[in-house]
Amino acid sequence: MSPLLSLSQQAFYSPVRFDAGECETCKTRKYKDGSNDPGVSFKTPTHLSPENAVSAIRSHEGEHVSHARAQARRENQEIISQSVTYRMDTCPECGRTYMSGGTTRTVFRSSQDPLEGETEQKGRYIDIRV
């Protein structure tokens, strides 16, 4: 450590020690699903180590993706777009980077033709002003 840094700066720039195991914050961190999708994991708060969080969160968001696809099939809808984003954070105590959560976004539309089943009527869909 440079002697030119104050004690608070030295603490801020001190190297992170991962060999000591999980810090208290990482040991007590819990993950919980905040969506209204009842059939996915993490409905009750669950502890995940920083090493296991990535695969567990990716799997969890995959559940949301598959549930949305099943919903589209059930309701005769088409999926316009579907995306998953993940959030990363840094532990304030030990400085370890971990995946803190994810969000799945799905946009649906009805796959039925809006004119299907209607009889043709002259001038119904034309609006002309003279």
C-alpha cells in the first residue's frame, strides 16, 4: 500500500481476500421471486452462494420463458418478443461480484386474423371525405 494514501483510502483500495470464505453478507443473502408466476422457483427466500447464483438464476429465468411460451399456446397467442436481462452487483463487505437477479419480458399478440369470420361489406373499412 502506498504511504501517500490515507487510512480510509487504504481500506477502500485494499485487495479483496476470497480465500477466507464467504463474508457474513454473502452468507445471509437470499433470493426471492417477485413475479406473479406461481409455478416458478424461489417463491420462498432461498440462500445461494455467489458461485451457484449464476446457474440458479439462469435456470429460474428459463422457467419464466417456458411458462410464457406455454401460456401463448394455451391462449392462441403469438410471442412477438422475449428477452431476459440479468443484474450483477458487488458485495459491499467483501467486494465479490455476484449475479443478483434477472428479469424476463415477453410481449404477446393474438394470432387470430382480426377480419376472420366476418362477412365482406362494401365500404366498411374505407373512410373518404370529399
